[in-house]
Amino acid sequence: MIDWRPEKAVRLISSPPGELSTDWFLLNKLCSDWMNGFGCVLFQVSEEMDEEVAAFCHMLRSAYPHSDRSKNGGFIWSPSVGHEELLQGLGVGVKVTISSEHFREPLTFTCDGSSTVDLLIYQTLCYAQEDLDHLDVTPLTSLFTEKVVEKLTAAILDLVELYCSTFNANFHTVPQSHSCMAPVQEAGLVTNVLSFNVYAAHRIPITWAASYEGFFLSCSLTHGGIELCAPQHTSKQSVSKYLFHLVVWDQRVCFPVQINQLPRESQLTVTLYASCLPPPGGAEDKGKQRRSIEALGWDFSFKVPVLLSVSQVDFPTSSFEVLFSTPPPAEFCPQYDFSRLDTISQIQLQDVLHKKAFFWLTVEDKRLLWEKKSFCQSESAALPLVLASAPCWEWACLPEIYALLRQWACLGHLDALGLLHASFPDQELRRTAVQWMDSISDPELMDVLPQLVQALKYECYLDSSLVRFLLRRAIGDVRIAHYLFWLLKDNLQDSQFSARYQHLLAALLCCVGRGLRDEVDRQCWLVSILTKVAQKVRDATPSNRQVGRPLSFLDEMKQFFLMNTSCRLPLNPALLVKGINIQLCSFFNSNAVPLKLSFQNLDPVGDNVNVIFKSGDDLRQDMLTLQMIRIMNKIWIQEGLDMRMVIFKCFSTGRGRGMVEMIPHADTLRKIQVEHGVTGSFKDRPLADWLQKHNPTDEQYDKAVENFIYSCAGCCVATYILGICDRHNDNIMLKTSGHMFHIDFGKFLGHAQMFGNIKRDRAPFVFTSDMAYVINGGDKPSSRFHDFVDLCCEAYNLIRKHTHLFLNLLGLMLSCGIPELSDLEDLKYVYDALRPHESEADATMYFTRLIESSLGSVATKLNFFIHNLAQMKFASSEDRPTLSFAPRVHTVKSDGLIRSLYICRHLRTSTSKGYVFVVKVEREAQQEVQLVQRTFEEFHELHSKLRLVFPSSKLPSFPSRFVIGRSRGEATADRRKDELNGYVWHLIHAVPEVAQSDLVYTFFHPLPRDETPGTTSSKPLLWSPAPGTELGEVKLSISYRNDKLFIMVMHIRGLVSDGTDPDPYVKLYLLPDPQKTSKRKTKAARRTCNPTYNEMVRIPAACALIGCQLSSQRVFCPPLYSFNGGRLPLNQRCVLWEEMYQVVI
């Protein structure tokens, strides 16, 4: 008999016995038969005692037969119980007691209410196993047992073989010998449709069973991401429970496509879907709610833990093996010159080719490309677009495609990357692409190595041409092997492809030899130690992170270098270090608290190797951004344009950790700007003053400004194209040599940081007035600003010529797992930024407007100011104030004790209307008297910073900065000289901690500018007009096409001012033109004698001469060219500066 009791008071369990599942009777029968007459009756209803109950039970058996799984799921609960009541009973325990005269004691256990009757049978049989030892074994029972064991052995062997063929197991079954091989048939001759049986999905998580219903499989057939036919679906089934939860379909799936129509690389994807159960509520609410269908996972997916869910798909057995052989190319493939096309077709085809990538080809674009493919072969880079337009990749169509591939001109090394996308799975196509890349140089290969590692995901087979190519090149160059190792190791975190990368990593380590294996082991050990240290520092409280405390965390590093004499850094295999300078190590005040590490160089004459180690930040996005900027810089240099870019290394050593190279002699813009106060971001002089401080001579300063102009232009172009956001003044750095560069690329491709619903980055890129101040040499536009604009536009147009390269590089990274580069919309940002469909002139005008927009944006400065305020909480007491005009700190020990200070005179500066005061400095043990020049504002800065450092000390009073009348007159300078003399006398006689402080001795230390009387800054180098010119020069770009004259007015320099800054604009017209119907004019430039326009005007070329007029200046360009006389070459663009003269009236 069976005794069952509820663990909790639940209505279903307290139902009458007749409401139990009819499978209880199946349980009774099975157990009784198996025990060979033990007479164990688990449960029965006495018909004699209660005929009404017995009749009700017979009715339930008839309505819910145990053999019909659709009506009777085999659960303990009766199938007559409502679904909602069944859900309420999930998780309720049921106590089961089974008694028998053959059991020494009753069998008692607790099971879940959703358990099946089969589970009770299994548990009962397991319990009865001990009693089986006492059974009498007859020949009949022995023969029966042997047959059962044979069947069980065969079933287990099939299961092991299925496991080995499904998963990457390190063991295999012994292959059975076959007397004859199965016949082989070409795939192109097999006309059978693709079909298979879907039996079940095993090990369904219990959370799915409680949250979903109506489970079904969707089977789709794709090639290169394109569906070959409509997906096929199974019926909807509920979850059953045996040993584990499972969903049983036992259904045949048949695709309406023949096998000979399938490409070799066709992919079958099986996806599990289910309907979400509605939340608890009334029946009326349920009817109104819509059942949403959710994808729970797919075959070989890791949306759930590994091996948690397994689907069982059985393909039909066949009497022959299907062989797919590569067909030979077609013998004839036509090729025609592009000019043979009609004009309309040429325009249409050019518009499609200007898209540069196949991602945005429409159906009509593909039809046109494939139809006109014979005319496109002169454009080698168009091959990926043409192949992406192929209507079919089945076996019968491949000869035509392969003939086109063989006849096409070889693609360049980097252009061949376009054939390694997921859209091109064909093995012959990928083999050809790798063959074209075979001669790529090692430096070029390292530039695109991250993309090639990602392309391994799109290979259908592990043994592929790309895998062999990478392993062969890794054996030939240790740098490639080094970077390939770390890229493969980083991708082990990609759960979907981790098994493939594990095999490739093992193959690489097997190929490179013992020495490199030992080296990478040391590097991995070093990274693990640094990760632990970074975690300890990050977990420490802010007070424990102060000076001295983080150093104790690095003791393990000492032990590492005691056991290893040297180690190469993952950042660069050329960096070989032998120890760490713990005293020079620190950390940065940011959310991730990165470590600043100083390693000892193994080279005795080499500098220390300073790096930043980050743990908690994903550096893959920084790696990708710097890779794009590095490739941009190489393109510029190859075209003869050196943008003076600072390219530093950044390398991810695993998800959430990595190393970044530190650039010496550089400060952030915030640190430079706050030297002028927290509002320094709104001032124009901080950057110029800082560069002047570190480049005191005219020659040094001019070189620094030149570096700044070039590098600033390169940064503007690169950050705009890549959509780099979150640009505050701590993410932009400036070297003392004038080179500007960006760091920390956590936001890119236009994914801006948000303040609520407001974008933090409002300008196209960061270009502020203090940067323009450095370029112009003052607060007014100069001719050097023209150079900056021209550099930006030229650099922008050079990158636009390589649009397809950057789209290919970024497109191959779509599956790398970077959140901000995950779909085509992210890729389209770069496409829209490069505007490949526009001409160079239109792109020049466009980028000029971007420069104007960025320069006029107040939001950038406001963003800087807000960041300054936010960083004040991180200010450390150890951050000592420094003087904005002094490049280094000087002390009493280094310079000698000051005996006396005296301001002997004042001088008028040559660059402004102010005055400088000459201070005579006498020091002990020095016979020579030093003369230093300081302005009143610099004396005020000294006093302000002394008050910050010594708030409790008594300082001498400082003269008032405010005067009535002209503040820079001679009388004011005389009065201030006397007041400052009193101030410096009291200062030098103050308490020693003030009088001998570093600030005082740095202030009175001689600077190179002190050697030139009356100068405080370098005179900017400006363009000066040539003798004989009175109104400067105008820069024009002239071209002729489509019966129209295109004139771009670019710049004007050297306009003569009448005392006020004019608002000039340009008028252009053709001569002779009495009616002036050809007159065109530009917009007015505001308040400048050196305007930049970059505006295009279009004039019908019906006359012979060109004239130019500036409003209010009455100037014109003399007759430049005569079209009829042939003096202007119409087949090329002319860019020139022309002098302007006053009109003779």
C-alpha cells in the first residue's frame, strides 16, 4: 500500500485518492511484474468498499490514458487537475511510503509534486536491489538478463559515440571495422530534400518549466547569414520530467530544398522558443494579456550554463556518403571596359560602388552589380560588393563565381580582408583571400591581427587556410607569435567560440617551441600577480590607499623577480624588465583605481619602463580605437603628411584587465588649465603659457606650436571619424614638445555620455578657444589658422579614400563582444562620418563647418569646468601648487640661499601694453647678481599659491590689483614697483618655511626669457604680405567639369584694417558680364582680417575672365585665366594664392 502526506496544507494534495494520476496503476503493475510475484500492491481502490469512487477512477483512466502523452504527462498529479492549480502545486513536497511483505521496512521518501511516476519506479527499484541478490537465477532469467545487458551496452556505446561526435571530447570509441566502404555520391546529384527527426530537448532548467509553456523548436537554414528558405517549426509541447526535465517532440522536420541546392557551408540553426506564462491573475485578465514568445537558446549556445540543455536531433541514415567536391571554374567569363556602359548605367553603378561596403546594398543594388559585374573588374576593391550580390551559392552556380574570382585582379593585402567576413563562408573564396594576403609584411600583419583573430570565428572548419597562415607567420616572427598568443587567450572568454580558440592556442604553443612557452608562462604569472594587487588596491578604503600603503601590496612582485631574472611585458615583447621600482609606483584616482608601475629596464642604459595596469576596465575598445588611429597615421605618412601623432600602446591581457603605455613629459589639459584656477577652462592663455613655460626660447616655442597644430588637426579628424565621446579635459593630454593626444576611449562610435537626456559631448570634436589661441598666436585669427584648417581637410580627405578599409576592419569586429560595436548601426556611424559619396571639395566644406561649430561650442568648456569641480574631491594634500610659468621646481638647496631681493626698474613689454619688473637677486656664495623679469600678475600668482600652501602662516600683504584710471600707465608701474619692493623684503624676511619654500625659490629662479629685456613670450610667426601688395592674398581652388566652373574660396590673409576688425565676404563673377548674372558671393566672416571660407560657388562657364570683389574693400583679382585661350588646364584642379589690389575708379 502507499501512504502519502502533504508537506504543506495544499488543496490539491488533500484531494480524495481517486484524483491521483492513473499512472499510479501503471506503477503498481510494473513493480508487481518486476518483483516476480512479490505481491507488493502499492495502491488499489476497493471496488467492493466504494463503487462510486471506483467508477470515477475508471472514468479518469478512460479520459486520460497513460499511453497518450498529450493527455497524461505521467506526473504524480492527476492530468485532470487544472494547469493553474498544477502551477500552484509546483515545489510542494509529497511524502511517499511504500510497504511490502518482502521489504524489511517500509520505503519512505519525499518527492516533488511535479515528479513523474517513472521516478517513483526508479527509486523503488533501486531500493529493492539488495533483495535481488537472494533471487533464484534460472536459465530463462539468465538468458533474458544477457539480452537486456547487450541492448544496454549497445545503447551506452551509441550514447558515447554521439557524445564524442557532438562535443570536443578528449576520448573516442574504438572504430568498428567495416568489410566494405559505403558508396560515395556527389552532392550535386542528390535530389533528396533535407530532413531529420527532432526527438527532444533534455535537461530543461526548472526555472523554464515554471516560467514558460508551449516549447517549440525553430529550425532555420542559412548561408552567410542569409536564410535559404523559410524556418520550420515543431509543435508546441510542455515540459515532462523523468530523470531530468525534458520536452519531447518526436517530430520530423523537412525543408523544402534539395540537398543539391544547398551550398557546402550551409548552416542549420535550431532555436528553442517558448511562450511566457502570464502573471497570476483572474481569467479575465489572462484573456487580455498577450503571450509573448521568447528565444531561450540555440544549439551550441551559452545563453544557459554549459551542458545544461541538450537537444536530440537525428539525421536519417543513408546507404551512401554525400561528397561535396569543389567544381572547376567556368572556362569563359566576359570582361568589358567600364566606359562601354551607357551614361545612365555608369552613374547608377558609380553610386553603388561609392557605398564602399556590402553592408548597405539594397536588393536593387545587388541586382545591378551582378548584372554589370563584367564591367566592374577595373575597380579591384569592388570584388566584395560584387560577390555579396551573387544570387545563389549552390553547387551549380559556383563555376561562374570561381571564374570571376580567378579573372579578377588580385586585391591588395588589406582589401582582401573584405572577403573574410561572415557573409563569405565559401572555402575557395576564403582560401583565395588568404592567398592574396600571403605576401603581407610582418608590421602590416600585426596592424590587422585582431581582425584576423576574429575572422577565425567565421571559418567553417578548424583546419582552414587562415589558421595555417597565422600559425606559419607566428613561427616566422616572435612578435606575431607574442601578440597572437594574447589575442587568442583574450578570446577564450568568448563562451561560444572558446573551444575553437583553445585548440588554436594549443596549436600555437606547440608550434613556437619550449622557449616561448616558458616566456608566456612568466607573463601570465606576472599578470595574475598584478591583477591581485590591483584588486587589493581597489578594495582598500581611500585612507588606506595613501602614500606608503599600496607599496606593501607589491611585495609579491619582488618574489616574482627573485625567481625570474627577467620577463617581457605583454604590452610589447621588446620591453624586457628585471624588477620593479616600488617607490616609484602609485595609483590614479579614478573609479577603476589603475596602477602606475615603474619597471627596471634590463638594459643598463635604458630608462625605466612605466606602464599603467588596469583591472576592472575592458581595454578591448581602447585597443581597437588606438589601432584605427595608428592605421590612419600610417596612411597620412604614406601620403607625405606627417600629423605628428602620439601613438601609445594598449593591450588587453584578459577581460577587464590590461596594460597601457605611459607617455613621458605630458600633462592632462585639466592639470594645465587649473593652474589658472578652477575656471581656467574658460580662459584662452593656459595652453599657450604652459607651452611657453616648457619652451622658453623662440625656436623651441615655434617648434612646439608647429607640433601642436599638426597633432591637434590629426586628433580632430581621428576623433570625429571614430565618434570618440566622453571628451573631458582629463582625457586629453599635451606633451611639453607641443604634441596633443587623446586617452581613455570608453565611448566611441557616437555613443555619447549622457546627463539625463542631454548629451555630454555636444560638439563634433574637441577644439576650444585656448587651442585656437596657441594656433593663432593670440586671440585673433591669423594665417596659421588657415594652415590648421587645410591640414584638417587634407587629412580628412585622405582617410575618406580608404573608407572601405576602415569599414572592413570595424566590420570584422562586430562579433568581438564590444557593446558599442555590435550591429550595423554602429558601423554606419563611421560610414556617415566619412561621407564616401561626396567629392573632396564638398568634404572640405563640410569639415570646415565642423571646425567652426566645435570652436563656437560653449558646451565643451562647460563640460571641462564641471569635470574640474568633480575632480576637486580627489585633490590630495601631496599635490603641491606650482607656478604656471615655471617649467621645473627649484629649491634653496639647488639654487643657494637668497641674501637680498630688490626691484630695480620696470620695462614695457614688446608684446602688450603691460610692464615687467626687473628683480635683482643676490645669493650667498655667489658673486654674480641675477636679474629676473616678472609681471605683476605673476607676483599675484605667487602670493595666491603661498596662501594655499601656508594658510596658517603670516604672509606680507600684497598690493591691490585694482587701480582707478589706466592700470598700465607709467605712474602705476612706478607705484607698483615701490609696493612690490616692500612685499619682497617682507617675504624674504618671513619665517624660514615661507622664505625658503620651493615656491619662492622657483619664482626667483632665472628663466631663459630673462635674458631678453622687456619680453615675456615668443612673438608669433605670422604671414607678412609681399612688397607691393596692399590688400593681402586670396586662396582659390578652381576646377571645371560638366560644363560648369567650380570655384572654392578658401582663405584670405593680410587684409588691411582701418583700426577695426572688418566682416569681409567675397563676390565672384565672370567677365564680360554687363548684367552680372554670374555674380556669386560667400557668407561674411566675423571680425577678422584673415578669414576662412571654404565655400564652393558654381558658375556656368560661358565667358572668359574671372573677377573677385570684397565688400567694403573695393578690391578685385585681375584677369587670371582665359578659357578660350587655353591658359587654364580644364582637366585638373588648380589651387593657388593670388594677390589682391585696390580697384582703380
